[in-house]
Amino acid sequence: MKIELEILLACVVGYKVLVPLILGIYKYFLRPGKKLLKYGEWAVITGATDGIGKAMAFELAKQGLKILLISRTESKLIQVKEEIEAKVKDVQVRYVSLDFAGGLDKHKISTLAQAIKDLDIGILINNVGMSYPFTKYYHELNMNECSDLVALNLESTMILTKLVLGDSSCGMIARKRGAIINTSSAAGTQISPLLAGYSGAKGGIVMFSKSLAAELKPKFGIDVQVQTPLFVTTKLAKIKRSSITVPTPSTYAKAASRAIGYDVAISPYWSHALQLWLMDALPTTLAIAIVSNMHHAIRKKGLKKEAAKGNASEDNKKAQ
């Protein structure tokens, strides 16, 4: 009886630990990336002037795709366009200056539709997004922050996807090929106290992507993937120094592009995936406590900086 229990325990450990470990090593270190040009000539990337979006633009350009950059600030778009053209030979880069904040009205949607008209779009990277200035209780957000969390994270993803898919006469649906990559966040998969609005918007992207993948792949052959990174050295994350757990945008983009065409949901950088696997293995109450403590510490620092700025502003007024 004792031997049987030991064998059973060994089988459980093998299934729960060794199998995921072996599969993880293959997925993150050995699995080859796909030839992305098979999806089409053009890659459309939102939030393309900083961080992950900019790095993805460079990565896809290196793989031979033509690039359409979409972001808010035209001067930064021109700069990124010129940087890509300087580093990647014979690349074609276009851009659209558009602000997703405040929602997408008819004029903005028309601008996007015109920009992608007649393009053989193979890959859409829905990357634009926003978070909190620092972790807060949900009731502390103002109304503009609440609405923009939805507009920049979720609405932009759904509308761009709709435009790029097209219908039976044009777009990915007509061509029956393409890849839609939606950048969510680990916060969209984990219970995240003091980040509820952001977590909710990013969680919406996760379920939208999974449902859309089940809808499109069997009938139209279109790949849909949601990527759920943890921290990357970006302005959004407010982290400047990279480490083994916090990659640079360039390092992350290499992993993210290599994952395209495989899993429906993935955290493409290996140490992020490992951290999420460990969090999922914890009891839910313990996982929530860990995240909550981290977010309370971030909030404390944020409030301290906010107060310091307020005091400095008052001192300047008095000096004047």
C-alpha cells in the first residue's frame, strides 16, 4: 500500500511539475518562431512610439513586414519611422496620428479605416493601453481615468480588430489568413487589488481574445493570441532598470514575436511565465495577499511623490 502511494505521488509530481517544466523549456527556449510574412505584407501596431509597441515595430520590420504605426504624437511617429528606416534596409513604414483617449468617434474610426484600406494586413498588434499613475482604490480614480481605461485598453482593441477583419469582400476574413495579437497584462489574469479598473479592462481583452480565437481559427484560419506580460522597462510600468524578471522592450519583443501563431494565451517572456505559474500554484488567498501588499507599497510611494509635488508647487507660488 505504501509503495502504491509513493508511485501515485511520483506520478502526480511528474504531471504537475516535470511535464510543465519540459514543455516550458521547449516553448520558451527551443520552439522556433514562425515565418510571419505568410500572414500578409503589412503589420499594424498601435501604441507604436514607446515601449513594447515600438520594439515590436522594429522586430516585425526586421522580419520583412511593412509597418503601419498608430499612435498619438505625430513628432514621435516621424522619429520612430525614421529610426526603423535607418536600421532596416528597404522597409516601408507609414503612420497614423490618432488619440484613442476619449473613445473612438465616427471621425476617428473613419481615419483608421482609410489608413488600412487596400493594405494586405497580415498582423495586427493591439498594444495601445494605459494604467493608473500609481496603484489606487477604484473610487479614487476620476471619471476620465475610468473611461479612458476602457477606451485605450479594450475599446481600441475591439474596434481595430473589427476594422482589420473586414468581411467576406475584404480584410482578413476575405483572405482567410492573418494574426491578431492583443497585448493584455498579467493583471488581466490575476486578482489585483488597487488595480481593479486596469485589471478589469485587461481581463476583458483576455476573454475577448480567447472567444475570438475559437470563433475565427476553425472557419477562417485566422490566429488570435493574447499576450499577458508582467513588468517590462517601459513608461507605463515606470521601471527604468532591466533584470532577469523585467526585460527591456527589445528583449520582450523578440520573445513576443516568436510566440505568434502558437498558443491562444501566453505570457511570452520565460521569467514572466514562470512567475505566473508559481502564483497560480499558490492558494488564492495567499496570492491575493502577496499582490495586495505589493500594490499597497506602490500606492504609499505614489502618494508620497504626489504630496511632494504638491508642496513644491505651493512653494513656487509663494516665491512668485
